[in-house]
Amino acid sequence: MDLSQFHSPIQPEFAGNTTGSAWESAGLSDQQLADFQNNGFISGIDILNQSQIDALRSELEEVLHCDHDGREYWYEYHANESGNPDHVLFHALGGWRVRQGLHDVLWIPSFLKAASQLLNDQPVRFWHDQLFCKPPRHGGVVAWHQDYSYWTRTKPMQHLTCWIGLDDTNSDNGCLQYIPTSHRWDLLPSVGLAGDMNSIRNVLSDEQWERFQQPTAVELKAGQAAFHHPLLVHGSFENRTAQPRRAIVLNVFADGTQSDSDEVLLNGVPEISKGKKMDGTFFPLLFDPKAG
């Protein structure tokens, strides 16, 4: 079954209470909001509890096998996007259509309230999700990039990324690396996602390249998240440890974002004509702060 037809949690006990105490305790401080504006990211935000982590790990293990149920619903599915068996990067888009936990994580209050705040208190609409898995000892890199370089088919740029670890992440197993304040740079050309970490050098000035000599390693506990601006340059190095490094990424934009293409926006999704609002079955409204 294609779970995209459900625009609320299938398992309310998984997503948690979207009203009452769970909702009231969610949200970011003024300092966190200021840090995001200044640096282009915030990190260490608690999103998942252990039960949710365990459920999502189990579902990820199922979909790592290419012959799983629901295989036809992925927007993209790369068992190894690098193409090099010595540097494996599992990367897939569309998990919310395939498994219940991957669907319901979109409605967790701590994610939704933070996302709305970071989008200047605008309603939050879903763009797409991603799964990333770096297996033990030979997990590949995610090369330096800006997310919006892959999303220019939608405008205006009012997008947001939430990266949630399903394992503890650190510099040894390929945690997120950020270039603080790079969200103030212009949009850079995309140079590939799963190849050489240094490929971005070709599109940078010497001054910009100097910033890459001291990136910020974002070390997180399992279940914690980092949020970043669509122009913030980020990437992650290989996994050198004996344990997997797994993550789910939730990409959203403010309600009112439009298609900027007459082409298919995501594989298997009907076209939305250029200039038309992004909405409908595959781009549901997740949260409106004015709706109470």
C-alpha cells in the first residue's frame, strides 16, 4: 500500500501526542533561533525516543534489501550511490510511502514545531524524505553540497532540512560536517553527492575554500537532529567504525512554495505546472501554527 494517501499519523502512539503536553514542551529557544540565523544551522535537538529509534532502525533494515515490499513507491533508490563497493552509500527518497514509522515521523511535534519556527512561523509543507546508511568500515562519503542546488525546480527558496541520526554520530563514523555561515554565499553549482569530497573546490573562490580546512563536526546522539538552511554547505566523511551510521532526513518548505518546472518533480509523482502551488497528495501540509 502507498502510504502517501494518509496525511496524519497511521500509528498515533509512534508519532506522539500532537496536542497537550507533548506539543507545549516542543519548540526552540530564542537563542537557538538566533544561532540558526547567524550560523545557518542548529544541532542537538531531541526528536526521537528509544522506541521510535528502534522502530525506524528495524524498518530501515527491511528496506536495505532490494526485494522488499513497496519497492515501487520510492522516488529514488540507490543501494550504493557511489558505485564503488569499497565506499558504500545507501541513499533512498520516499520512505514515507513505504513503511509506517518512516511515514509517521513527519508528524512528531518536536520536529514540526521547530520547523515552523525556523521557517518564520509559517505553515510547514512536506517536500521529500531521504534515508542515508553508511555500513561499517566501508561507508562512503556525502560530498560537500548545498541542498537547494538540487531543489531549484521549486521556488521561492523557503526550504529547511532536518537531519535525524538513528545512531550516535561522530567524526569517526561520518557525522555531518558544516561550513558555518556559508548559507550567506550564493547558490553554487552541484558537483555530485557521492563522489570526491574535494570536487567542490572547482566552484569555490580561494577565500571560500579556506573555510573548508576547519569545518564544524556535528556530533549527535541517536534520536537527535540538526536543522540547516538550504544554502548551508555540508557533507560527511566515510564511516571507519565497526557499526553502521544511519540517518533519516526530512525536507520541508513553507506553504506557498511553487513549482518552477513543467517536468516531473519527483519520480512517479504527477507534474505540477510551473508557477502552480506545491500541494496535493505528495506534498501534504504538516502543520499550520495558526490552526491551533
